[in-house]
Amino acid sequence: MIVDDQAVIRAGLRVLIDRDPDLTVVGEAVTGEQALELAASLQPDIVLMDIRMPGLDGIQATRQLRAEPRTSGIKVIVLTTFDTDEYVFDALRCGASGFLLKDADPGELRRAVHVVADGDALLTPNITRRLIDRYTRQPAEPEWSPAAIAGLTERETEVLGLVGRGLTNKDIAAHLRLSQATVKTHVSRAMTKLGAHDRAQLVIVAYECELVRRGERDITW
């Protein structure tokens, strides 16, 4: 489902998405309020959510979408022309699974939908680095304390730290010499134990529990 107050943007996104034989646009919304209503009735797998809209903005709409039991399973990719740290952080805090700029090329947009549909988080390396930098310079009020990870196994904690550094399951598997299926299991268990909505929130947990430190922010991608 596409949510954007500009008709031209919605039309363009629909054309780009419909070119992928595995993707279908099931609906469009102009406002955050309308997005909540349509999401409840249409039950899309993914919502492409604009941030700046009249009335209920995309951040607020995402928060309400993820909090409502009928729509909590719907994954949100936030679309915007504004790549500020605050928007990225707020989007992830309220439960978005990814963050993509509107000037992304068509292939990148379609790949983003597939990545999130497969259960991964859409955090590009530059966004991940900036999030790490934000935490090392000016930590926000944390939701998770280091005590939150006490219930994780040693391997789950290790995997969580690598997720926080922006590594994919494939990257983690290669780094730890594990199968991707095993890594996925560790990620899923960590999510359940921590009460995290998705992989994107695991990144935040890793920062707030200090599994990602200043010396680890320069990652080779």
C-alpha cells in the first residue's frame, strides 16, 4: 500500500512497483488517517509511508499502525526526501522496518520491498553509520538498558551486536562461520526475548545496550 499526499508520487510508485511480477499495489492513501483505515481493511504486507503529510504525519501513522493489534504485523518502509538523523531515528523507534529516500532508483525501491518482506531491516550502510555516530555523540533516552540482554545466550548477544553494526544475515553467517538459517534463528530468538518488533529495533537495542561502540562504527561494507 502506498501512502503519500502527492498524486504524482503515488502514481510513479505504483508504476515502479507493478513492474515487478511478484509485487502488487493493493491500495493508496493520501493522509495518515486514511492509511490507518485502509491498512485495517486491506491488510497489505508492506506500507510505503511518506513522512510529511497534512494532519497525521507518517511517523505518527506508523506508530499507530504498529500499535493496533489488527495492523501490527504490517511492515512499514518510510519514504521521504529528508534524510535527517531525527527522521531515521523516529521511524525506527515507532516500528518502521526501513527507511528509503524518494530519489532511490527503481531497482533499489523494489529490492527494498523484497528485503523487508523477507523479514530483514532496510538500513543502508550510510544510515547505519549515522545512527551509530548519533548515539556516540548524543545518546537519546534509552528504552532498553544493558540488563535487557541478560537473558540472551552468548551467541545471541554476539549476533545482536553484529546486527547493530548493520550486517545482514549473510554477512553475519560468513563472519561467524555459521549457516544463514542458524543466524536467522538466533536473530528471531533475540527478538522474542527482547520484545523487539523487528530487526530494525534490534539495531536500536544493540546501541542502547552498548553492544555497538565508537571504535566499531567504521565498518567495511
